[in-house]
Amino acid sequence: MHLVDTLRNVDASHLMKGVRVSFDHVGVRYPTGTQALDDVTLAVPDGQFTAIVGPSGCGKSTLLRLAAGLEKPTAGSVALDTSSVGFVFQEATLLPWRTVRRNIGLLARLAKVPKAEREARVDAVIDAVGLGDFAGQLPRALSGGMRMRVSLARALVLRPDVMLLDEPFGALDELTRQDMQVELLRLYEQSRFTALFVTHSVAEAVLLAQRVVVMSPRPGRIAAVVDIDLPAARGPELRYDPRYVEHVAAVSALLQEVR
């Protein structure tokens, strides 16, 4: 489950034009009786970077798993206007006996991408994430940040239309986390995939996203959606922009209200 991109045929006939991912009155209730999500409706436009924040246990990760087809809603529907989805998990989940290059190429191999094309794609993503000097290394030789770069590259090698990222930088130290945020922004600018990014960090959400979805405690509902009016081209210097500080304060206040 952790190593295979979800490639599936999705009925997108009822999606609005320009919408890449849609949750329509979605609910999730587990056999134990726990209601994880309740009446969640959200449309994610093609090419938009959307971040999801909320209290622990509010169903943020469940939304991503629904979008990937790893879970099914018990109410409502989920639709994607694509058959190519990349998933980056909280842990890098690399195969310890495979080199960086072979870890990155695994999904393309499983998807039966022809060898010559597969090798070209692997070369491209290794270069894109700055791992050229480490392609022959095993995961144990890599830092946490490097392992997460491999995880990103592995998801990108199939050139997904949608990237689902579940707190990918949560376990990194602050400096490495900031480096990876800049790296992700650069990759997003290059590829313009549609992104759903789960995080506990409001500052991270505002830095990365064009829109931030604020969820309420379980059962998870959408409490607010905040448009982030900041320059399209972003970098670490944005953290000192008064508009950025205002957005962080506004989203933080909303989170306090829904707790």
C-alpha cells in the first residue's frame, strides 16, 4: 500500500469543468461506530495547491486516502479527473535493500513503463530533486531530508496529475523542513500538478498553498476555506512578508475557534 501509486479509472462525468478532485457530501463511518468525516464538500481546481489543516484526528489523512482510493466513503462520493495519483506518506517507506535509483524506479516498473522511458524518467527526477550524487546509495546512508527527496521523486516518476502529501515533512528538523518546503515549491512550479497537502503547521500551509482548508474536530467537517493572496512565486523570504504573517494569524485564529 505504501509503495504503489493508485492508478485507477475514475468516473469523472459529474465533475465541473476545471475541477480535478471533488468531494461531494462525503462521510466516513467505521464499523466501530466512529464518525471520521461528516458532510465534506470540496472542489479542488486543476493545478491548485490546497493545504488541509485541523486538529489531530479530524480526518485530514482520511480525505487523502479517499482521494487515492485506499478507502471508500460511507456517504457521498469522491471523484478525480485523472487516473494518475502520486501519494507521499509521512514516512519515506523506502525499500532498504534497493538503491536510491531502484527505489525511485520501482513504481514505473510496476506500472510497466518501457525500460528506456523508465530510465529517462528516473534520470529526470533524480536530477530534479538533487540526488545525482546519491543514486547508487542505499537508504541507510541518507539523511531524513534526502530520504524524503527520494519519496517525492518516487511519486513524481509516474508524472501524476494529482499529488497527495500526508505530512511529508512532519518528522524533519526545522531547517531541513524549510529546505524541503522550498524544494516542493520548485517542483510544483515545474510540474503544476494538483496538490492536496495535509499538515499540522499553519505556517507551512500558508507558505505552500493557494488555499487552506480548515477542518473541525471529529467528526471532521470543513469549517472554513481561506484563499491565500500571496505571490505565485514563493520562497523562504516570504516568511517576512507582512501579508504572510497576516494570513498565518488569520488561519491560526480560525483553528482556535473550531477547537
